[in-house]
Amino acid sequence: MNTFSRRQILKGISSATVLSQLRMMNSIAQAATTTASDYKALVCILLAGGNDGHNTVVPLTQADYNSYKIARGGLALPDSNGPLAQVQTPDGTPYGLNPGLVHVQPLWTAGKLAVLANVGMLNQPVTRAQYLNALSGVSLPTNLFSHSDQVQQWQSGIGSSSGGTGWGGRALDAVTAMNGTSLFPASVSLAGPSLFCTGATIRTSSLFPGFDLDMAGMNLWPASATTARYQGVQNVITFDSGLKLVQAANKSRKDAMDLNALLVGNTAQVNSPFPATTIGDQLKQVAKIIKLRTVTGMSRQVFFCTIGGFDTHASQSWQHWDLLNYLSDAMKAFYDATEQELQMPEKITTFTISDFGRTLQSNGGGSDHGWGSHHMIMGGAVNGGAMYGTFPTLVLGGPDDSGSRGALIPTTSHAQYGATLAKWFGVDDTPAADPAQPTALDLVFQDLKNFTARDLGFLSAS
């Protein structure tokens, strides 16, 4: 295991952070002596606004493409003679990835990228007939097609409400013993405070790429003024007010300040190239934190990133391509860093979520709020080059349509998606002696019991 002196770790960090950093380093040093023999990280990327899955992955068998083209109208992407990134499943079924995903197309070919088809928020399996029959008694997620509700439910993993915790945080709750005595944040959001990263005992630390003490107004002259201001902030955020909510917020703020300062040091230097975009910067910071694992003593970590702009009611053709190009460029750079520099691609799994999908039917220049969508899973442990789940029938008013506009009913649930990731992460799914007792995985996803398949097979055990 590599070791670093405090001088090395603090090199490049403002002197005003020394006291805070020493406290963190003391806890890290104690944990580093008992680092677990393995490491795993889940990296969640939220495509904020509702990604159009129909133009992310296009079926290219002639009959299915014809149905797609009829339903999409002017939104339809060109067929196999056009710019779609061509991929095939193991049985030879052809699909086209949006041309913006050209950067990750090689990962599909290499078996490191998979797609989960038509996944969405579900409390239980739902058919078109049940959905259209108000008296069927089927349980549905609350406020379907609502941005605020659905983005919270995707992060919480609870379809009936937003809940107070996220499934990434609850997964960490279940495996927290694997991190030993380390006090380094196990749950980190690169996109501000995140419900996804918050557990019952695990609290998320959030930071923004590029944040430093200069930006925070801490760099003053003379140096004693910087030290005084920084110490004043530390006094405020460590003061015991007796109010749990305030204490939790202060703890999150302190962890974020410590983590930001730590990441500007040479210890966390990442030399792999990343695109100079918001999502590229976020994923570069994730790579930096993972690189610190031998110092921090961490064995399990969860990360949350986001890229916005996917609410494409208009100008979708160019806007959607542009967003997916940014996304795939950053994802490929991150995978390359995990393989070439971190040298542990099989220990890091990156996946996408989004508020919901979009309607098959165009509204003229874009698409409206839908339900089921397709999502990508990337990493060395991914059984890639394959389509998982059930690809929907792309017919308006067809068997997968919740109405007449192509807001498709998911055929795979968020709980099955997340459970497959959480099980790989280390959450136990061993049945108890009493079959009425839930497994640890059931406690992470309360609706998982309503579905037959608990592991969708897109990840290899390791």
C-alpha cells in the first residue's frame, strides 16, 4: 500500500487549511492501516430533464425501424445509411446509437458498455390494460411525468414518495463496515447536495469542481487574515447548536471544504485527459477521489454527477446530439482513466438515470414528458455489448404505450436496475431463515419484492 507524508498530502494546499486537514488526515491514517482488500465504486450520472431514450438507442431491424420512423415523424434519426453508431447484440440484432455517443461506441464493441431497455419508476409490474383501467387497483408511482417528483423518486428509489434517503446512501449503509474506521466521506456528490447519496447513517458530502479557497473568499492578505477567516468559518460549522438539522448541514459543509482542499494537492493528481466540460470536470474529480483510496482507507464509495438540458420540448435534433456528445466524451475519458491510470476498471461501475423518458410522438420540434427510457451501464465488470430488459414496441397506442402518444410503460423497474448495481456493490441478498424477513437488498429497494428478477445480469460478480 502506498503511503504519503502529511507534507506531501498538504503540498499545494493553502496554509489556512492545515488544521482542518490534519484532523482529517489523522482519521485517514488510522483507517489506511486496515484498508479492505477490494474496492468498488458506483458512479451515478443524472441526465437531468428527461432523456429521450428513443433517440438514444434506435432499433435497426427493418420492421422495427419502420415502426420507429412512423411514430417519431420528424424526430426520427437516419437509418443504417446515416450517421448512427452501429452496434449489435450477441445474437446479431442491430441497433444504432445516437451519433453523439460515438465516443463510447468502442466500449460496446469491447464488452464494457451495456444498455438496459425501457426502465422506469414502477411500484409493481403494470400492463397497458391495468394502467388505462382506473379501477384495476394497480399501484403507480405518484405524480408520473412530473420533473420534480420523478427526479426525486429516481434518486430515492421509492416510487410512492420521494423519501428522506437515497438508494445510493442506503446501499452504503448496508456495507458501511467495509470501510472500517475511515472517516473520509464515502458518499460524494459532484453536483451539490444529493438525495441519492444520503442514507440513514451515511451523509453526503458535496463539492463543485474547480472550487478552491480563492473562490470561497478565503484568500486574503496578509496570511494571518486568511487563517483568521478560515478559523472563523471552522468555529461556526463545528459549533454544537443542539439542532440536528443544523449540525448535519454543518458537517456536510465541513467535509466538503476538507475534501475540496485535499483534491488540490499533488496526492490526488490525475494525468489522464478529460474534456473541459462540466460533466468532464465532475468525472475527473471522481477519478481524483478514487485515486486517494489507498490513503483514505476506503473500500466502498458512491458518487453522484449530473448533466442538464435534457428537457427537449424544442430544437431536439441538435440539442440532444450535443448533450450526448458531451456525455459520451466524458464517460469515455473516465473509463480510460480507470483502465490506464487507476488500473481498476472492473471495480468502478458508471450508470445513467434520468427523470423519465420522452414521448415517441413529436410535438413539432421536440418531445414531451414520457415514462420508460433506455439507460447505459459502463465499466470493466459490465457484461457489455448487449441489450438487457425488453426493448419496447414502438407503436403509438401499442402494447407498451400508456396512452396514444408513446409515453411507454416501463417493462423493467428502477428497483431491478438499482438492485443489480447494489448487489454487485456488496449489498447482501441472502434470504433469512424466516422468509418473511427482508434481505439487506430489500431494505434498499422496498418494491423489489414485487418483481421476479432481482439481478438483471449486466454485471459480473467479482
